[in-house]
Amino acid sequence: MSYRWGRKRNVAPATGTTDDAGDVTLKDVDPKRAFRVGGHAVIAQLPSSKALSSDSGATIARRRLIREQENRGTMRHRKQTSRPKISRDPEVIANQSVVDIELHNMFDDDGEIDDEDEQWRNRNLIKDMPTSIPGKRVLREKLLNTNVRKLKGWAGWKYRRKLGWNKFKISYREFVGRLEIWRSSFKTVEGHFGTGVLSYFTFLKWLFFLNIYIMLIVFVFICLPQIIFTSGSYTTAITGSNTTNSSSSTYTTAVSLAVNCTNLYVVNVTNQGGYLVLDFLQGTGWMEKTILFFGYYDNLDLSIGVFGGTQYSYNMPLAYLMVTGVFLFLSLVLLLNHTAAGFKQTLVSSEDKYFQYCNKVFGGWDYALSDPKTCQLKHKSLYNEITVDLTEERDVQRRQNRTGKQKCGIYSLRFFVNLFVLVVLGGSGYLIYYVQVEISKITEGTDFPNFGTFVQLAIQYTPSITLTLLNVIVPFIFEKIVQGEDYSTDYEVKITLVRIVFLRLASIAVLVATIYIQIECSTKDYCSVGTTPCVELRCWETYVGQQLYKLVILDILAGIGVTLFVEFPRKLIVTKCVCGLTKAVGQQEFIITKNVLDLVYSQTLCWLGTFFSPLIPVIAVLHYFIFFYLKKVSLLVNMAPPSRPYRASKSNSFFMFVLFISFALVCMPIGWCLARVAPSKGCGPFRIYTYMYEIVTVTIAQWPQWLQDICNFIGSAGFAVPCFIAFLLVIYYYHALASARKQMVRLMKEQLALEGRDKQFLMQRLNDLTGGPKAKSKETNGNIRKVASRESKSSSSVITQSQVALRNGVETPPGVPDYDDHRF
């Protein structure tokens, strides 16, 4: 007699009645009799199976998913002979343990394995089995104790090479892990302060290695050739023609002018101790004509030597321009790569909102940990992550319960706060401009040489000190006022970062604009040097490099000073002195926004200053290396964990986005200098050119004609327009691909929800068999029958009683999104 669970097939059920649609109610079927029919009957009643097998109610996407699963089943059957698969037969699962099933699948009938390669694949399968560690150990011991046919010849040689390669990869990963810089420090910080604070140190580490790459490129291709090679002469590589023949040279006048202006560029060097320190801090005097600044580098071909009767030379102007483009392009690539990885991590973490507590509580522990100290740090790290989740949920619930009056008050407050922020930003920009102009007038005056050494130092550093004080005081004000705007924790970090970024980048932009006004002054002599009333700048590139060098030095000194003379004393005062004032001040917290913006500001100065001062990346590398340990010690000794924890996955991507904005703003003045600002005639590698980029056109003009034609075609509109169209097509393709993947993700989420309901379905059937607690009372069963009758009358598709029970009698597991009935 044929029987199917939930549907009558040409035979009446043993007991009970049927409804109009012919469905059998749940109480009419004996559960024990149903489960004796076989595992396939139970599998057929699972919600996920019914959703896939329903043709009348299936959507187009659902049918496509069915076809894909059928295709995967066909391919799996084809590969079954070469790789054993875990058995999924419900009949077998009901009568055998997991270990017996896997042993049955791995071995032949005679208890042997085909060969060593098959044994190696089975060992990898054991690692991926969804079973306990003791079960895997039993399988592994049984696998290693079986008879294995030895591989010989070519197959044996390949097998041994594969094992050797795997051992090498494991050893290499372990070796690289031991060499990873600051690995133990990261674990300590994460354990005590969580992943939000750790994101600052990972960001610092990324910038540290970025500047190492920039430092190596600049030093190897710019600084080192200038040091080891001797100056040559103006060759055709520099001028595009032979300068000995004045009638054929297009740069003869420019070369003569450059020689005269170079002789006029003289630096006063004093050997007194006070002036030596003053020159070191300002980049003037004895430091002005060193490899630290742009003006020191020659515009001649550097002689490498004669090899095989051929004279080899180094084109310094071309190298300087190419290295600038290379380190900017490298920074862009690394920024995009790291930013994309951060956005992926943010998307993954956003999809984890339904299961965040389950994943952390049941899957967050690392069972490979054996050190007690490491285990304690892991405990603290998990505690901090759960604290972040609970804090976010509490804030969301509190904001949702606001009344209309409270919302009106919050929005009004935010409006006036943003207005105040705009006024502060505008006033800061005007203050920087005013100080820079006034200091330029003082330094160009006749009374300036009469001032003392330290007075001159203070005057020269006034613009940098003003900029630094604004970067310290104004962010503190922004951090305090944002607390009253009642934003979420993540949005508070972002809005504070945006405001401080505008302050710091606008400050640098105002400084650069002020210097540009001085450079482009119309009153100049034949060497393009400003005369009264303009500022006299013999080498404006070096002057810009000196201003940025002073900002870098002052930024380092300010960071060290705040850490040593503010944070440490505050810790001592708060812990040793007990009074109302110290309790009101409290222990200092680690403010992520302020510290991250310090790094962004330092990196902006590094990018901008590398063109005018090639050794600034070296200073930046030392700066980040020292600051890592200084900040780590200050964090562990002086700081308290943030009262409002931050989520690292959301912070990292936004940090990189802010850094990307600063990089884009840095490229604008550098590109403008290369294309639109005339270089100095008495210093630097571009002194004979009208604009710096002309070295590229001079170099291309010496190439073969066919190569010149290719370059001209690449720079024409006939090449740019098709490339732009192709770029748009690629963007459209990836957009369509992303849309298709989003649809697939939605289907997979739906299937995941059905799998969660399968567990509830099977647990109820198990309770029925074992006599455990009933899932629902008789009243629930009555509701099930009523809903089934109503569904059968209103829908043309076949809906069984077990499916109705799933919808109404089975509660959705916690964390699993609920779906509408039509999706079944």
C-alpha cells in the first residue's frame, strides 16, 4: 500500500478525516507509523524541500535555483568515482553513526584504500567534516591504520612532491607569522581595549609600510643617484639637441639663463652652534643645499661611467618626474585595494546582524589557544565585542522611542551646531592666511636680521605653530559638541572625522594657496625672482619644502610633547590625588577620531612634501615607528577603554575613505605645479624648462617615429573616447553582475531561513516520537485546520497540512529572518 505523508494517494488514512482539499490533518496520522515509512518521507515534508518542489507556487528565481541544484547533482555524480562523498541518505543516517558512515565511504569492500593519494584526500575530507574533534580523531586513526597501496613511478614522485610542497607552505606561513611586526602588541591592545582601538594601530601599521615603499622608491631612484654619480653636462637627453651648436639648440637661451641664475643662488651658512640648531629646525642655512630639498638636485645628465666604449648617463629630470608619478600611483593602488577590502568587511559584518550573538558566543572562541595570557586576552576581546553590540542596540532602541518634541529639539540643536562649525572653519582659514601674510612681511623687512636667534626661530615657526594649535584646540571643541547632538556611535565618529578633516585639509590648502600667491607675484626679475613688493624667492620649490618640513617636525614634537607632558602627568594626578576636580576630570579615554586624524594629517604632509623634500618619507617612517610604541605605552598605562565602544569593521573602511580624500586633494597642487607653475631658474632639475612636464615631451621627441605616433595617438581624442566608452561598459557589466549576485544572496538567505525552520520541524517530530513536550496545544491544532481550509479555498496551489503547521505552529528560530507565506 502506497503512502505519502500529508497527502492521500488512492487510499484512505488509517484514522482521521480529510478536508475538502484532500489533505490529512496532523492529528490524524500516527507519528510512529509515519516515521516507519522511511527517512525520505520525512525529508519530503521539510519546509525547504516543499519550497523547492512546489512548481505551481515557485517563482522564476526559485525554478532557476532548482535547475542549478540539479546540475550540481549531475556534476557531483560524475566526480564521485574520483573523490568519495559523504553519504546523505536519510535511511543510512537513521541507523548508523557519522563515524560509521564516513568509514564506509572511505574504504573499499576489503577495508583498504586505493593508494596514498586517496588517503591524503580523505585526510583533508576529515578536516572539513561537520562533526566533533573526538569523532575526527577516530576517523583519522582508523584511516592511518588501514592498508594503503604504495604509489610508484611517476605517480609516486608527484605524490611526494605534493606532500613536500604542502609542508613547505605550512612552514612558510609559520615563519612569516613569527616575523610579522607588532603581532603580540596587537593581541595585547585588542584584549584590553577591543577591536575599535586596535583599528587605529592597524591603520598606523598600514601607513608605516606604505611610507617604507615610498621611501625606497624615492631614495633609490632620486637620492642615491645624486649622491654616487657625478654631474655631467647638458646632453640631448636633457635639451633634445646638441647645445654645442647654438643655432640648432632650442634651449640655448634657457641653459645660459639657468647657469647665471644658479650662480646667483647663494646660501649663507653660519658655523655658530645656535644657528646650526636653528637651521636644522627650519631647513635653512647648511641644510638648504642638501639632498633633503628640491633645489639641491641637478638638471644635468649624471655620468654613470663608460662600459664597453659607451658612455652611460642618468637623466635626473626625467627620473624625478617619473618617481613622483610612480609613488603617487602606488599609493593610489594600495589605497583602493585596502579600501575595497574594508568595504567588503563592512558588508560582511552588516549581514551578520541576525546571528551576531550566536556567532560570538558559540563560534568566537579559538580552541587552538593554549597560553593562559592569550586566553585571557581572547576573553576580554569577546567581551568588548559583545559590549559594542549591546551598546548599539540600546542606542537604536532609545532613538526609536523619541517623541516629536524631542526630535524637534535635536534637529534644531544640530542645525545651530553645524552653523557654529562652519563659522569656526572659516575663522581658522582666515587666521592662517593672516598669519602667513604678516610673517612674510616681517621676514622680508630690514629689521628681521637684528632679532635674536630664538626670536627669529619663533617668527619663522609662527605659521606652523598657528596651524598646530588650531589642529589641537578646534578638534577638542568638535569632540565635545558632538556629544550633545545624540548621534549613534559610528555616525558620531564619522561626523567628527569629517569636520576635523575639513579643518586640517582646509588649513593646509590655505597655507598652500598663500604660498602660491607669493610665488605667482607679477613683479619679478629675469631669474623669475620676486622683487619689491613681492617676496624674494630664489628657489620657491625649496621654500615650499621648508614650510612642509617645519610642519612635519612640529607635528612630531607636538605628538611627543602631548604624550609625555600631558597624558602621563594627567594619569598621575588622577590616580594619586583624590578630590572633586580630579574626579570630574577623570582618566583620559583613547579618542579614536583625534588619533586617526593625526595620522591622516601626517600622511598628507608626507605625500605633499615628498615632491619638494624627497627625504620626508624617511622622517615619516621614523615618526610612525616611534609613535607606535609611544602610543601603545600611553594607551596601556594612561588610557581607559572608551565609554562608547567602536566597531572596527565600520571604522577601518571610513578611515581609508578619509585618507583617500586627502590623497585626492594632495594630487591637485602637485599636478598644478607640474603643469602650470614655472620652475625656478636657479635650482632644481627643471630649471631650463618653461614647465616641469616638458621633460616628457623632450624625451618622447627622441624616440623612433612609429613610437612617437603611438604616443600621440594615445593622447588624442580618438583613443580617449573609445576608452571612456569601454570603461562605461565595464562599469555597466560589473553593476549587472553585482545585481545578479544580490539576487542570489537574497535566494540564499531565503534558503537559510528555510533550513532554520527545518530544524524546528524535525524537533517537533522527534518530540512526537519520544513523547516529549508538545509543540502546540489542541487549540493550536484547531487553528491549523482552520488556516489550512482557508488557504486551500483561496489558493490554487497545493498546500499540505504540515506546511501550514510550519507557518503557524512552529516558531521562527531567534535571529532567522521571517518570510511571507507566498515564498514557500
